[in-house]
Amino acid sequence: MKLKIFIISFIFIFSNTLFPAFELGFAGKFGFADSFTDLTGGVFEPRIDLNLQLGYNFPINKSSFRSMSLLFDTGIDARMISLKNDNYKINQLEAGGITTGLALKFIFTPVLNSKIDLVFGLSSGVKFIPIIDDLNIKPNKVPISPYVNLFLENRIYNVNETLAIVYGVNIFYEYMIFDKSDINNLFGGYNINQHHSIGTMLSIGIHFGKR
């Protein structure tokens, strides 16, 4: 029992000493994307995303510029792979993706409200799309989508200096890379070489870490 207490105490003290500025954020997102190809026009699709970010915060403390953070960016999403056919009907495949990338955040504290932090950020990485429903034959290679995401967040510290409610908005761009031999399944036989998505999402979540 004493050994367990010692180990737990050591881990707690060690982690707080070595990682005093560790931070973690979790958010749910909902929005829409306009997806288009090199042959077909845009189709609006719903997007749902669960996002987790964890990493390290670096204090700056110059005027209202409080700090900056470098974070691992990961999550899962639900999406559609949509395409307009010659009759202007929309073919849709339900799909699920896994995100992995990095995020950089710049944190500011407005002079007039010390309980709110304003966050500007950029994240980039790759989304893997291993789940695609309604395909009789699965793709030979998992489609991937490199992405760039710009976001604006507000953090509200009402309880203490380590826990905040977060809400925000983000704008993203994705470019899908897929096996051209699978276009009969993904795009109904169209000779498509490029697939782009541009969209926006609203987010709400929590942030944990020393302010």
C-alpha cells in the first residue's frame, strides 16, 4: 500500500514539474462542406466531427499576447462523398474519417475581460477515410485527404484557471487523394482526377490546462 502511494505521489509531482504547461482540449463540431471535382459542380454536405488536441503551452506574456501552443490534432468525423450525375441527381456515399495532424494556437487575453481568452489557430495534417458504406467492392487503397484548418475560439474561465468552456468557428480545405482504379466505386465511373472540399464548422467543447 505504501509503495502504491509513493508511486502515485511520484508520478503526480514529476508530471507537474516536467509538464506544468500540458494542455488538452476536446470539442464537438458541426457544419457543412462544399465538395466539387474537376468534372462536376459543388454539392453541399453535412459534416460532424469529434476533435481531441493535446500538447504543450509556451508562455509569452507580452501585453495581451498571453501564450502559444503546439498540439497534436486528432479526431473522427462523419461525412458524405457526393457527386452530381448527368441528370443533376446527387449520388452519396456515407463515410467516416480519422484525423491526425498538428495544430498551432496563439492565445490573447482581451484587456476588458480577464475571464476570456481569444484564440487564433491553424491546424494541418491528413484525414484517412477507411469507412465507406454502400460500396460493393472496397477500395484497394484507403482514400486520404490532406487538410488545412483555420479557427477562432473563445475560452471562458468561470470556475478556475485550469478549466474553460470553449466555443468557436473554423474554415477548412481538403484535397482527397484516392486510387484512380477505384473510380467506378467512388465516383460511379466518372473519370475524376481531383476532389476538393471547402467548408465551415461551429464547435463547442472544454479546455484543460494551466492558463
